Amino acid sequence: MFEFHWPWMALLLLLPLLVRYFWPQPVGTQNELTEGRQTTLLHPSLTHLEESFRIHKPKQALASRLYKWLLGLLWICLVLALMRPQWLEPYTENRTAGYDLMLAVDASHSMNALDFTLKGQQVSRMQVVKGVVGKFIEGRQGDRIGLVIFGSQAYVLSPLSFDRRAVNSLLSSVIPRIAGDGTAMGDALGLGVKKLRERPEGSRVMLLIADGENTAGIIPPLKAAQLAAREGIRIYSIGVGSNRTEVPIMENGRIIYRDDLGFNEEVMREIAETSGGAYFRGTDTEALEQIYQRIDELEKTEAESRTVFIPSPLYHWPLGVGLLCLLAMGLFPEGRKRILKGGGYA
């Protein structure tokens, strides 16, 4: 499909006419100079001299007329180039039916706690989260996935997107304390609800990965869960942490034990049950399969088809014709009027 991006630039086509109509014409003195020449010029063969000039007048008239046409065509080509002609190529993007999944990941200071063991080595809660959620993202082909991280405040790290690789890459770059030392879990749930409520009903799912402690924020977690239930959003919570009294954590390059990094499993379970979801432990190998099965039982978002038009600029064609006109005008210099010092034209 062809169109002009700036069609209103066509008004410039009237500019030469307006200039010719309103621009004051120079007062010529050609008649006076001619009269002066007629009364003072003495030549033995004046008639013969006039005949020699008349031979070139038809050629000059043709060149002048051709010069005007080339000048007008040049102006038209320049205006057409300014109007930015372009060819719009349609591109249709088809999306299959899927789910809308928002991941809410705890990125507070407590996620540095080393209360998990993998192959004989202590690993942090954040490492467990990245392993569990990374597998979850890889297995959700065709679904929209978004990412919310929360510490002292909650942030949308990635909006709902089909690009699973990009979301997984953003998750792998998350480090504890990146959003503050606190845990605003209720605010993160509220932010996820705000983003999911814009999507069609029936396929809204939120995955909460945290240790259950809420130490910051404005919205209580259970109130946020009730809001999610009212919007038809199911929350599946995955608890990461242990029930130890003292939990080891890496601080300033050394491991210390703290008793304020608890794991509130009861809150995580209540959040899931309030919204109609389910609770799982982060170390449960069957948790992901159960979450997959629960999500697949929901109603999928209808398939979408979106057509966009990709523009291809065509301004170089009228601009090229204008350059040819400019070169052609240089071949007829005699067609251009030259103003004499006295105000007349040659």
C-alpha cells in the first residue's frame, strides 16, 4: 500500500505561484536603454546587425521555455520528496492460545541465606529460585510471562512477553538486595494484579516465589491475595527457606548465623488458598509438574492475530528525478534570465 507520510507538505506546490503573484516585480529600464541606443548608436550596417540577432531569438525562446519547465519539475520533485512517499508492506503476526503468567520473585536480603545444600555444597535461596523458576520459564512455550521483583519496594522487571529467553536472562541477573533489604511481598502481589487485570479472564496466573516474610510495603499479603481472587487471578506460591532457628548467610565475605531470617510457610499457604491456587516447596521435584498441570487446566487466552505495516521509504525516486532536472538545467544556461546592473533583463 502506497501513502505519503507528510501529505500536508503538498501545500508547498503553491509557493512559486504565490511568490510570483505577490513578489514585487523589478522596475526595468530596458525601454530607456533601447531608446538611448537608438538615438546614439551609429553603425554602418544597423539592419544587418539586427538580422544577426534575430537568428538566435527562436533558440533563446525555446531554451527559456524548456528551462522554466525543468525548474517547475524540479520543484515538484523536491516537494514530493518532502512528502516522504513510502510503501507499506503488511506483516501479520499470529499468536497461538496461551496463558498470562506473572512471576513475583523475592529479591530481599534474606534470599542470601545459605539454608539449602546441592551436591554437598551450600547454596543460597536465590540460587534455588533461579533454578526452579528458570525451568518453569523454559517449559512455558506459547505463554506470556512477566517478571516482578521485590525487596523494600516492588518493580516490574519485565512486562508480559512471549520472549521467554529475555525473561530468563533478566531473572539470572537478579541479585539479593537489588530492590532493597526489606520484603514488600504484598506490594509485589498488588503490582502483579494490576498488570494481569488488563488481560482476558480465565488465564491469569501469578507465581509467587518467596520465603513468606513481609517486612515492608503498604499492602498486606493476604489483602493482596483477596484482591487477586476478586480479579480471577490464581496465585501459586513456592516457598524457599528452612525452619531452622538460626540460618547461615553470607555477609561481608564471611558466613554468619542469624535468627531473624525465618521462613513463614503458613503465610505462603494462605496466600495460595485465598486466591484459589496451591502451595509448593521449592525443593519438591514434583512441584513444577504439579504447577504445570494446574495451569493447563485453566482456560487459555484466545489466539491473537495482529497485522502491522512496515514502511519502505521511496523519497529517493523523486529526489533522483529532481537531480536529473538540475543537471538538465545546466545544459541550457541561455534560458536563464540575467538581470543587468541597470535593472533590465538580457
